[in-house]
Amino acid sequence: MGSIEASVGTPIGATSAPDGVDRNYQSAGETKSGSATAKGNAVSASVKTTENDAPKRRRTSMLPLEVGTRVMCRWRDGKFHPVKVIERRKIHSVGSNDYEYYVHYTEFNRRLDEWVKLVQLDLDSVETVVDEKVEDKVTSLKMTRHQKRKIDEIHAEGHKELDAASLREHEEFTKVKNIATIELGRYEIETWYFSPFPPEYNDCLKLYFCEFCLNFMKRKEQLQRHMRKCDLKHPPGDEIYRSGTLSMFEVDGKKNKVYGQNLCYLAKLFLDHKTLYYDVDLFLFYVLCECDDRGCHMVGYFSKEKHSEESYNLACILILPPYQRKGYGKFLIAFSYELSKKEGKVGTPERPLSDLGLLSYRGYWTRVLLDILKKHKGNISIKELSDMTAIKAEDILATLQNLDLIQYRKGQHVICADPKVLDRHLKAAGRGGLEVDVSKLIWTPYKEQG
């Protein structure tokens, strides 16, 4: 997949209402040729001017738009979509009293929120501003269990673990993207979400990352100077896997604290879910790279707690936008289970999972489990499946129940593995993506030194 677009494109559209509006007002003030006196023409012209100016004055009186305003905005597809004004700021230019507006497209995910110019907004579509503090207070008092469930469903992609109040607090704190784009290696990438970079970077719309050590800078020339001095050509830590052009590095957050923290800053630009851990000492980071003669270029990573009482084998997972849809996400999930097998433990992803996260894992569990059931002769228990795959028994049971492959007979669960049914489910689960070549994995489980 090539580089994703780093800009929203040139705004299209007029500064006010569609062209036909003003023409309608003009025709309303026209008089028949030769049918009026000079005085009558003067009165008619005055009426026409007044009528023409009325909508313009009304639109001007709205400006600047208040935070919370709902209006139609021309998006990058050239069509108008409903938005809500989240924030506004003055345009810094001589003699300008204009504003630009940070808007949320109410039909889309928050990652598409952006700053827009006034010319992209249809002021004739402005809706009355609602006092949202009052609205939120009333809503919280009147919210039923059904309404709360609907809120949870709407935000399920990134906020499965937050209740409605916490979600509103989170979205208020992170409502405006602080960094618009980053440069990482040969890609310029448009960011999706807010990330809590140190205060001195608050005025930066673009950051420049060293793709090897992940140090970030405000200016291109700073990055160029850094690259002349940086002697890294791959992530710090140990290379534990190399197959063809793919490589995996294990980075200890305690030994490489700055790298771990910078990786979290970077990841938060593309993740809008549970809290990222900035106390990186407790984590191991597994960084996947594409390698060439210039070095090993990060495409994504997953993190894992060094010691998890809940048997979590994955805490956070990210594939950077330019490398998505290449099967790398499935590869990282599979890799986390190969590490669990090496440890001699069962594993499971950190809970709670978003809907999309659950979908990805269900696909992996389905492919792995049904492939075994197809090849296995005779009876097999859930415990045996867990021992073979390192998948937690509860995840196996939930997956097979979701596929209607479990029956409860005589006090125990029985797996019903009809070959045709298995084939149908395997086809629906899709391809498994890149395979982990276990023979290329050179790794020993983490042990605390001393």
C-alpha cells in the first residue's frame, strides 16, 4: 500500500449559499421594463438591494460560529456532510478577522475530524447552538439503560471500556488533534487522533520522526542533522525473528525507556482507545519491520506486559496506516501466540476488546481451531485444543459457540465438527495472511535479571 494522503485537498465551494439563492432574491425585486417612473425605479432598486443584502447580513451576523454549532461542510469527496464545530481559532494574517473551525463529521469516525476554512461551510444550513453543558447534565439524569447501551455501541470501536461519563470526559480532553501530520521514513502520514506530546510541541502541526530511534523534531532540518548522527538502522533491542524481508525486534521498555515512550506517543496518534501506558518499564515491545539495504523500517508493533496475572499476551497493537491491509495485523496476533507457546502458557489479549479487535481475534481463533478440527481424527477436548494452540479455553469455547459448533450433552460441552460446516466457516473467516515461520523465531521468555 502506498503513502496515504497527508492533506485534505483544496476546499471546493462558495463562501455562502448556492448560486441560485441570490438570483432568486434579484428576480423578486425586478420591475417590468418601461412600466415605472424614475422614482418608482429608485424605490424598486432600493427594495432589491435591501432584499439582496438581507441573507448576506444574516449570514455575517452568525460569524464567528460558536463552538457546538451544527452546519453542513463540504468534505474531500466534494459533497456536503453534517458537522459539529468542536473548536475555532483566528487565522493569523494581517488585517484578517477570519476564523477556521475544527469540525467533527457526525457520520464518520473521530479520526476524520479536521480544521476547515469558512468557505467549506454552508452557512444557510446553520442550526441553533445548544448549550451542551446543560444538555449533557439533562442527558445524564434521564439516560436509561437502553440509551447507555446505544452510546457504548456507537463508540465501541475505541471505547468499550469507558462508561458514558468517562467517554465524554475523554473526548473533551482529546477533542482536537494537536498534530496534523508526521513524517516517518519515506512517508508523510495524516494523523487520526490527539496524542499527549510534551507542551513544547503544542504549536506544531507537523512532527518529524527518526524512523529508527523514534526521536521527534519540529523541523525538517533538525531531522536531517539528527539522521547524520544517528547510528541506528533498526529498533533498539534484540532481533528475534527474520524471514525474508520481515524482521521482529524485542525492545525492553526498562532498557530503552525513551524509545518506548516515543513509540507510545506515536501510537496514540492512530489509536483512540484504552489508556496507553507511559510507564514503559513494565512492558516489552515487539516491533515488526520491513528490511532493505537502508535498514529496518517499522511497520507496526504490539506490546506485552512482562508479568500478567490475567495471562494477557498482548496489550496494545498497531499497524501504521501506510502498511495496513497487508496482513501484518494478523501476523502480529499469530506471533503473540507463538511466544505464548514458547513460554508454555495459554494467552489472551488484554480486555476489554473493541468490536473491531474482537472481530480480528475471532477470525484468528476460527482459522486456527477449525484447521485443527478438520485434520484431527476422533474426539478432542477444549483443554486439548488449548494446549495445542495456546488459546485460552474461554476464548475457544466462546468462538465455537459463536459458530454454533458446541452442544451441551450429559453435563459437558461437545464439539460438533461436520466437515461441510467447518469449510463454510473457514471460508467466511477469510485468509490468514502472512504465516509465522516458527523455525526462524529465536527467543527465550523474559526473566527479570537479579
